[in-house]
Amino acid sequence: MLCLGLSGGLDKVYENRFQVPNSFMHDGAAVLVRDGQVIAAVEEERLNRIKHSNKLPIGSVQYCLSAAGVQLSEIDHVAYYATEAYCNAMLENMLASEPDASIPLDAKLLVQQLLAQEFGTELDPSRISFVSHHQAHAVSAFAMSGFEQSLIFAIDGSGDFLSGLVAVGSGTEISQLATFPESNSLGLFYLEVIRYLGYGLFDEYKVMGLAPYGDPVPYRELFEQFYELSANGEYRVHLDRIGPTLLRSIQVRQKGMPFTQQHKDVSASLQEALERIVFHILRHHREATGMTRLCLAGGVAHNCSVNGKLLYSGLFEDIFVQPASHDAGCALGAALIVSGELGRPAPRARLQEVYWGPDLASDHAVEEELKAWAGHLEFERTEAVADRAAEWMAGGAVIGWVQGRSEFGPRALGNRSILADPRPATNKDRINAMVKKREGYRPFAPSVLEEDAREFFDLPGSACEFPFMNFVVRVRDSKRGLLGAITHVDGTARLQTVSRKASPAYWDVINAFKQRTGIPILLNTSFNNNAEPIVDSVADSIATFLTTGLDGLVVGPFLVKKRAATLEDWTALAVSLPPYVSLYKVRAHTALDRQQTVCEIRTDHSSRDCARISHDLFDLLTRIEGEAVLADLLDTITLDQAQREALTGELRRLWEQRRVRMRPSQAARVDQN
């Protein structure tokens, strides 16, 4: 029995048919389960390279079908991650402002049409289902927990006109106890506050990382105006009070401005308020149900500081957090719901790993890809890849590490990671500045051999397995000075324990580092820069390697370093525009009393995410039909050497921002062979 779960949008990567609300259709993914067991899963952003993709997950579906060796016609059931009524209401709202006769006001029919267009198979409507958004969250957690019984808490921004639920899971059944309306959304509560800290949607985790630098006391009473706690675990948040109150009380931070202590204190107060509300809800339901185990899902469950506080509180004997708690995880829940309805529920076993994405190509194919970049890369193959990588890191190198199948969810768990020595505090600053290109306060996670975790981390009770970076735990006092790159300002770290059985290649490289240094830990962060999702393919990893300050790259058995590429090496590359990019010429003010025609490259059809480019580069890019070698493009216009260098440099900066694609041309690949 094959069941396919979907999350994400209802238009294609090159389309912008809908003005989509922020709370809907993001984090597209596809998950394929056979008889209740996951066989393939990937987020669409890994494939179409749009962060938090709100597009129909076509690439993800193609991957899942390919991994299973089946056609869409062989899928028994397809499930979408929201109710049909909700999807129809959203379609009506979107089309009311921008009518399009080609789009039906029937979500099931629209999904059926889109799949038929892409896969040539018109599924019978009876094989397409829509499931409750928060039920999908709940099932995605409980079915993977290994628990026979537990309390389930699914909480996020919004979905299906709600923002969460509390339920009890028993066997294969889930009984709902309470739901939370959008007006009481804890996700929207957090989001509304961080707007005044210069952040927005999908930046919540950044404020979680900032909170330990602040003191909640100065703004505690102010934040108590924003929520009320009442009997039976009930609560109320006052979203309408937040903006007016903060505007009067703090200096609003604009994006890019420095953080003041005031901003840090507000972050601490926000985090404290969230924790108080969550504990209030869960204490009541723990007492009312007698459940000693807890499952968490929904975007708020990615707040690993809250999770850590719950862990140490002793309120529950065991806690399972769905590693893809955000909306991509609903694709998993949707697939499991319909699989269970068809008599194939998920087996009752604790989830150990989520390496469900595309695998690396064969060693031969990886080698051919590396050869194609001969002017930019040098590489060697080794049978001792873990030892050599550990040697690099022990010597101070920061490396990209790409092995096996990619991880499902937002965390790099050792197959698509940036790795470094966890000891020098300077490594944190260096990676933030030169690789991730992000705020300097942002912490990095430690990956520790499972068997050595308790020596370095103060873990509550008998817990020793934390494979998914879902909990902030305490670094032992005696180790904090040693582990300067991964110990946060409050003495904690977002821990990943690594099992030799579940992740042998990653275990090997950490163990090799231990043999050299005595430290069974590596700094681990996601392999991407600030402009892109986590890398998935070999080509992705090379692009990120060449556009960051990484010292080395390890892909399968290959050790890779950079060459000093010449202008000719750069102009030999082929250039193309990603399908989500468009070019515009617009009239704009360039001074108070002056307007000019300016050129822009946009990643959607509005000006919200655009970059100004030179007229020469605009003209160059408009000459591309599909893909073109840069040298050939440059030869179509009269340029001196300085101008060729300037245009090439401008193009490279756009590549760093992932607004254009650059890769070896087909001719270069043939020449290397």
C-alpha cells in the first residue's frame, strides 16, 4: 500500500498565480510511505532552491516516485495537508482579489489537474484526500514516537482556521482534547513580537538564540499584558495589544540595525512568556490525563529552548519531538493518516533517523561532476575519508561534509553539514561571518558520539539519545571553557547525539576527530549560506563551497579544495536564470527630485525581494535562452578587459545570492571526459 503525503502550494515554480497569505502553503514537501513505513521524503526547497518553498512539490513527488520505482498511477492514495473546506476558502479569498478563470474554486479538482499536467496521470478523485492540518502534525509525531500512549501537543502559527490542539494517543488512535483558535496562536504571538526586533516569518529561531543574552525582568510586566492564563489549562493571547504597546515602550529595530540590550531583554521576555503559556497548558493536561509521555509537533515545537525546559522539568518521563515539526512534517502526517485508514498504520517503533532524501550519485558520477569544475577545484579520492577530514578539522579547517541520503527536515544531521572543531570560540565567529553570513550571536550545535554524551553534557534522568537537535541541554560546567564554539552564552547547547548504527559515516568522522584530539564532538551546522536552503546534490555543495569561506569539502570519498580560478575559468561557465527569477526595468527615484530607469532582478513578481543590477548586466542576461556560456555572451557586446572583469564580478555576486545559476557548460564536461 503506497500513500503519498503532500504539503506546500498550488502553483508551479515559475508561476505566481496566488497572493498567498504568510500563514499558508509554505514548507512544501512530499513523503511516500509503503504499508506505514517511510521509504522516501524530501522538502521541495532542497530541490527548487527556494527557502520555505510555497510551490507545488513537483520535484519532491518525482523523487519519491523514482526512489520507489513507481509511477503516480501506482500510488494508492494522495493526501494533502489541510482540510478541503479550508483550501477552498483560501482559494476563494485569493481569487476574489485576482480572478483567474483557469483556476477552479475546487481544491481537489485543482490538485488533480496539477498532478495530471506534471505526471500525465489523472487520478480518480476518490484517491485524493485532504486531512486536518493539526491532526497531520499530531500523527506525524505520535506515530513516530514508539509510545503506546502519550499526550500530544501540536502548536504552530495557523492552519485550518486553528493554531493547535491537545490530544491523547493510544495504540493507533488519537483522541482530541482541545483545540486553539487562530486568535490564540502562540506562533503568531511570537511572530508579532519579533516584527519589532527587525525579524519576520521564519526568523523565530533567531530570536530564540538571542534571548539568552537578555534579562526577562525589565519587560516581564509589560508582556503579562499580552496574555492571560486561566483554569483548566486555558489561555488567551492579545495580539492586538502587542504592536501599540511595543511602539510606545521600545526602540523598534529595523532590519540590519545593531541589537541593543533592550532588544535582547525583549527577546528574553518573549521566550519566557512562551514558556509560561506552554507549561500552563501541559501541566493541566498532564494532570488531567495521567499521561507520562509527551509528543510535540508544529512549528512552535522547533523552539528547542522550550523543549529543553520541559525535559529538565520532570513533568514527563519521556518526550518525543517530531524532527520535521514544521509544515513539511504535515506531508508525513498526511501520508500516515491515509495509510492508517487503509489498514496499514505505522509500526510502533521510535524514529532513529530521517535520512530519507536523495542519495549521492555513484562515486563515478561524483568524480565526473568534480572534474567538470577543473579550473576551480582540485580533489583526490581516499579510502580514509573520515581520518583525512578529521585531520583537516584538527588543523583548524572548516569543511563541508556530504554523505549518503539527505536529511528530511530543517536540521543538518551529519549528511549535509558544515563541520569544525568545537573548541575554539573563534570558530563560531568565523563561520557566522565567512560562511553563514549571519548575525554573530547565533549559536552552533554540537554533534557528540552517543556513548560519550554524558561526559560533556548534563542530561536529565536516563536520557541519552538526542538524534535530531530538538533539545537545548546544559553543557557540564567543567567543559564549557573547552567547548567554546558550541557553548551558548547561558552554558547550553542544542545537542545531537550520533549513533554508530543510525549514522555510521558521521560517527566515523567524529570518532576519528576524537582519536586525534580526545574530543568526541564536532561543531555541526547546516551546509548552506544565508541565501539558500540546505544543499542536497553534489552540484549544490560545490556551488556553496565556492561561494563561502569554507576551507575544504568532502563529498563521498573525495577530498576537495579550491583553486585560484582565472577570469577565463569563470567565463567558461554556463549561466542561466532559475525559474523563480525575473528581470525588470522600472522607473524609480534615485534621489529626492530625480527619477531614473533602473534594472532589477527579482525572485518573485513583486519588488519585495529584488536586487539592482547594471544596465549592461541586464542586457547580458536578457540574451540568455535557457543557458549560455558567459564568454559567448560577453563576446556579443564590445567590452574592454576591465569591463569583462566588472561584469563577471557582478554576475558572481548574484550567484552568491542564488539569483543566477553558474555551472560548467556541457562542452566543458565533454572536454573533461
